[in-house]
Amino acid sequence: EMAVFFEALIKKVIIPADFEGKINEKTFWAAKTITEIIVEEGNPNYSSYDGMLFSKDMTELLTAEGKSGKVVIPSGVKSLKGIEGYNNLGPFEDCNNITDIEIPDSVEYINDRTFRACKSLKEVHIPVNAEFVRGYLGVSGAFYWCDSLESITVDSGNDKCGFVVDSGAVFNKDKTKLLYVPPKAKNISILRK
């Protein structure tokens, strides 16, 4: 297993219909110039939409490598899984130029590294059905190196998320532990009288 596109100056990757191999987490690691991934119709394992890589049935977002600006995840996607491997890299991990991610209500699973090192991301909204799967670093690890992050919100009907946001700060469910404060958050209120 190696980083196939490591530091290559490639902009577009086309995965042919007859490619039956498996893409692992190292395939696109450090491939900073890729802006688009296209899967040819008929591929048995993968599909693509708007330059992003998905599972064949479009229910799992695997990577949005190279995306910038606002990203809209299509409705019907259930998992922001990322590409499996030792680290289970998040689908937006190291996407330095994404400013906004629109996550549909169909999403039920968010990898604990989904947003990691999205240096331009300003806001994240966790939808109503999403369970936020926390790894050993917890919430702070999921948003590690999100240097521009101003706010995280959770849909008011979501009771599976694993954390709550109150006055801009992220707490565990019963609000006994402060988990994370977005780096660019404004008007944070943690202590109450």
C-alpha cells in the first residue's frame, strides 16, 4: 500500500469502468493538486458526483479531495465514511480550500475525522439523523486544524449526535464536560450564574 498520487501534479483522476481494485486511504494522501475524481459508468465498486468519490450506490462519501468553496453533498448519502484503512481518513480531511459543507438530512454517520484539517471551513451543521462517531481524540480531533471554524451547530431534533452545542461551545450530552471551542468562535459563554 502506497500513496499513489503523493505530491504528483495531477489535476484530474479518472477511474475506468473496468477498474476492480480497491482504493485505500493512502491512494490520494498528499495529492494536493487533484481537483476532480471521475468514475466511469459501469465501475463495479465506485461512482462519482461533482468530482467527489462515492461508493457504487452513492450512499457513502469516500473523498472530496481537491474540492474548494462550497460543497453540497447530494441527498441520499447516508455516510461520511471516508476511505477505510488504518487511520480511516475523513472524506474532507486536508481539504484546505473548502469554506462550507452542506450536509443533507439523509446522513446518519459522520466519521470522527470528517472535517479534520479543513483550514478554510467556517461553519458545520450536523443534521437531524447524524450520529457523530467519536474516535480516541473525540470532537476536538474531528475538527483538529480547522483554523477558520467559527461555529458548529446541531439540528434541534438530533438526539444521536454524541455532543451538544451551547452558546458556541461543544459539550458532552449532559453538559458536564467542555469538549471543544471553535478557534474563531465569537461570544462564547461557558460559565453560567
